[in-house]
Amino acid sequence: MSDDHTTIRVASDTKDRLKQYGEMGMSYDDVLRELLDRVEKMDDGTSER
């Protein structure tokens, strides 16, 4: 993982939703990467971006 960091503003309810997908000790970066990996795995190339 890179040492470069940035700030992403999210609403409080979005932050709460992200917490539901993480496990103790996971950073928000870890949670977001895992979710993105899942989406990319499900993506069969037909979704619009």
C-alpha cells in the first residue's frame, strides 16, 4: 500500500454504513478497497461507469 493519503468527505450516515462492512482493526481504506474489489469481481463489463 502506498504512503500517499488524501481526505475524502463523506456524510456521517455513509461513514456509519462503511463501519458495517469493516472488521475491528480495519481502516476505512481497507474497507473501501475490499468493497471495490467485490464490485469489480461482480462486474461483467456491462455496467456503466
